[in-house]
Amino acid sequence: GAVVSQHPSWVICKSGTSVKIECRSLDFQATTMFWYRQFPKQSLMLMATSNEGSKATYEQGVEKDKFLINHASLTLSTLTVTSAHPEDSSFYICSAAGGSNEKLFFGSGTQLSVL
Amino acid sequence: GQSLEQPSEVTAVEGAIVQINCTYQTSGFYGLSWYQQHDGGAPTFLSYNALDGLEETGRFSSFLSRSDSYGYLLLQELQMKDSASYFCAVAVSGNTPLVFGKGTRLSVIA
């Protein structure tokens, strides 16, 4: 099956710093990628839809200036958490649709801990 | 709004069969997917139903009834490694993000 690589797997940072998370589709081109946030034992919360070559579409309540998304190529999307605060600590997961949006391939996730 | 309902927790014995139900109320419907997620890991795709009926893939089967807005995931010959969270997800249309249920935590016991 298709492979989506996400880095880093985990990051610990000080409050106020910015953190960049990369999501790559390794063996297919992904014009659309999705970024999710997940708290322990809870569901996946869609943050934004990342479209190659255009601006991301953010879900209601997600601050686009805080969570910067860039989809510069067909295989790479990045999420930058700017001026991170402890409440931003969470598990962030990216996904890409191989051909249709019904079957998603997920990255391994990034556990962000902001001190 | 969109809503998907599934049980929060299910416990079953190793070797048994378990069924995880999912009912949905969405503005549109394109298909129902199921994903498995182990603790600390990423979700992995299990199955997808666009039409009514049963889809079988090894020990896992998925069923859909569009008229009842209902589907289920059936796991047979349960193994300890099947202990995980299972999410149903609806594709509201062909080009919109999936809407995920809150997940069912399955615990397989000896």
C-alpha cells in the first residue's frame, strides 16, 4: 500500500517556540493532504485540508495564523505550530488520499509536548 | 451537522467474534470506512463500503445498510493483537474530508 512518512515522531519544545512537522507521500503523488489533531483516547479532529499549490482550508475554530500549512509539492506538506503553548500539546497526524478521499493513508504521527 | 455514533468500549474473549456498530447522520453519503488504531500509532485503513452488503477481508468484514444509515465491522477469531481503537468514518462526498466517529476501544482478553 501507499506510504506516508511523517517527521518528527515526537518533539519537546519550550513555550513560545515554533515547531515544524513534515508529511511526505513516498510512493504516490498527493494533491490533497489532511492534518488531524488527536487527544488521548479521543477521535481524530480534522484541522485543515492542504492542497498542493494553493492555500489550505481550515476547519472552524482552527487558527490559521497559529497552524501554518504549506503544500509546496505533490509529495510534501508541512504543518508549523507557531509560538507553541502547553495547550498545543497533542498528537498530530497527517494523511493523504491515494486516489480518492475514502481511503486515507496516515503518517505515523507526531507527539508534541510543549513545556 | 455530521454525527457518527459507535460504542465507546467493547470487551471480547480471544477466539470469539465481535461486532462494532456505527450509525451515522450526515448531510451526504458517499461511503463508510473503518480504521484501526493501536495506542500511540497511526490509523490504518481496514475497509470501505459504498454499496449495501457485506465486504469480507480475511478475519475482518464490514457491512453497510444505506437505508438504515448503519454499518458494522465484524472481527472473527479475535487475537490479542486486535486490541485497538476502531473508527468508522463517512465520506460525505467524493472530494471532502472524512468525518470520523469517536472510536470504539476493543479489548481482547484471554
